[in-house]
Amino acid sequence: MRVGFVGVGRIGAAHAQVVRDHPAVTAVRVADADPVRAGKVAAELGVEAVATPADAFTDVDAVVIAAATSAHAELMIAAAAAGLPVFCEKPVASHVAGTRAVLAAVEAAGVATQIGFQRRFDAGYVAAREAVRAGTLGEVRRLHLITADAEPPHPSYVPTSGGIYRDCHIHDFDILRWVTGREVATVYATGANRGAEVFAASGDVDESAAVLTLDDGTLATLQGSRYNGAGYDVRMEVAGTAGTYVVGLDEHAALTSAEPGVTFPGGTPFREFWSRFRPAYEAEIAAFVDVARGERDSPCTVADALESFYVAEAATLSRNEGRMVTIEEIRA
Ligand SMILES: NC(=O)c1ccc[n+]([C@@H]2O[C@H](COP(=O)([O-])OP(=O)(O)OC[C@H]3O[C@@H](n4cnc5c(N)ncnc54)[C@H](O)[C@@H]3O)[C@@H](O)[C@H]2O)c1
């Protein structure tokens, strides 16, 4: 399989290495709006740099899009027009209209798609989902989700990211749906600007919180940060009438117990997403190779991603207007 890449920044370069190392992959071509960056990554990986996205879509069997979020929709639609199976990083677009346009384009073209919600491949989230499905936790009543970066992204990332709910918490919204099998009904979200000026200047926040109600009345709370000094902290608690599961509570958890004599967790916290989720990223790329070869169904389609995007959009609107927002309002 020959794979074209568009966008080889922080995550694109890491994905490109995983793709290059996949035994089914024979060639990788990388393009980036910054040609110096494309050339540097290509040289480091021993793959070919090409000048434009159109070049990356030529003479390949599948494409991976890991450019800035604001470029995803146009690139996804171009990949669909070229008839190529496409893996795209989350979110699919910066807005609902763009996400719907991508969905229409990929459905009309009949191309296979996979969106980069790697938590669906993480062992802890998989175990939590199975426990919910098996009834091990009894009736699920409450969830708590945290996505906190140790350091903020580089300043040029922020204005094109879509904001913390579409950029970071979209992972929480996706995994909340995936683990519980329920849809979000309402969102009340808020946020604060405590960090660099670029967040406020982009209409974004760097500290976030939300309360969500699922369609069966289950309550979920959410917190996020771009400045979690203790480390990269991604966790989910699922509490039911018969038990509670916690994802992300191991030796690496970015926590210190205040209880005298308690030394857990004693390991080194992760500082960023790649080291925390590396096995999941590798598994999602392996799945995409199978999806592109027609050997399995997509584990995360554009239609799935649209559902989580509705929640992110509702959270953004809720924070902007200081009111509870229903997902129906966004869907309509
Ligand atoms: N799944 C995850 O855990 C995860 C983690 C980080 C980032 N992401 C997503 O991956 C995407 C990239 O994030 P990043 O952190 O690598 O950002 P980044 O800013 O480090 O890299 C983005 C790259 O895209 C290039 N680019 C921008 N517009 C382009 C265009 N029109 N055509 C070609 N190249 C273009 C930039 O030059 C840059 O090299 C974002 O959509 C982000 O939401 C996902």
C-alpha cells in the first residue's frame, strides 16, 4: 500500500513513522503547507516529500490528513473526489456545516473513512466499555472526564484549532458516547482565561468545565486545561450502582495522593499525547490499513464524528452564551 500524507506537524510526523513501519506499506509521500517541514520529516523518515496535497493524492492507495483543523474539510473532500480511502485527524472540520459537507462528499464518493479518535483503541477505555456492556457496574449513573494538557500547544495552533471543546474535549464527547452507548442530550459549559493571551484573542479558553446530561438521564462532568503542571492527564470515571471504573489511573497518573503514607501513583506522569496513547495510535493506523484494503468496517466514521461534533458545538455555544444548550438545537 502507498500512502499519501498531508500535514506533518506534531502528530502528522508521528503518524507518518507508524505508517512507514507498517508491513503492508511500501511507500509514503508527505506534503505540508510548510515545504521545509515536509522535507525535514521526509528526510528523517526516509520517505518522499512532495510539493502539494494534490501530489500526495497522486499514485497512492490511501491518504492520511493531519494538517491543521481548519484545512481538514477541503482536504477530505479532495480525497473523496480522488476516490481514496482517507484517515483524518479529529475534528473533521471547524464547524457543523463543514463536517456535514465532508459527510455528503465521502458518502457520494463511496470512499472509506476513519477519524482519529484513538481512545477507542486504548485498553482502559475498551475495558470500561466492556464493563458497561456486561453490566459489571450495574446501572451507570455518573461519569467524570478530564483532558488536561501539561503545556499549551504552540501559539499558531490556537487560532485554527476550533477552541478547546472542538479541539480537546471532542475526544471526551466521542468516548463518552462510545463507552456508554448513549447520546448527549444537554450541555452546560463554561471556561476561563488564565493563560496566554492567544487563547482569549482567538475566542478560546484555557481552562474548561461542563455538565452534560445523557439521553437516559445519566450525568457527566468534564474538566480540561491547557496548563496542567502535574502532567498530561486524561481520565474517565464511570460510576454505576454496582461499581466504579477509572480509565487512566495507573502508575503514570499525574496525581499526588494527599493521604499520609500513600505512595501511589509513583511513576512518571506523561507530558504529552503521543507517549500516553502510543499503542492506541499504532492500533488505529493498523485498523486504517485494514479499512483501506476493504478488510474491515471503519471503527470511527465521519457520521460518528459528526455526532461528537454536535456536542462540541453545543458546549462552545453554551460557553459563549452562558446558557444550557440542547444537542437538538445544534442538530436543527
Ligand atoms: N488525535 C490526537 O490525539 C491529536 C493530537 C494532536 C493533534 N491532533 C489533530 O491533528 C491535527 C494537527 O495537529 P498538530 O498538533 O500536528 O498541529 P501542528 O500545527 O503541529 O501541525 C499541523 C501541520 O499542518 C500543516 N498545514 C496546515 N494547513 C495545511 C494545509 N492546508 N495543507 C497542508 N498542510 C497544512 C502545518 O504547516 C503544520 O505542519 C489537528 O487537527 C489536531 O486537532 C490530534
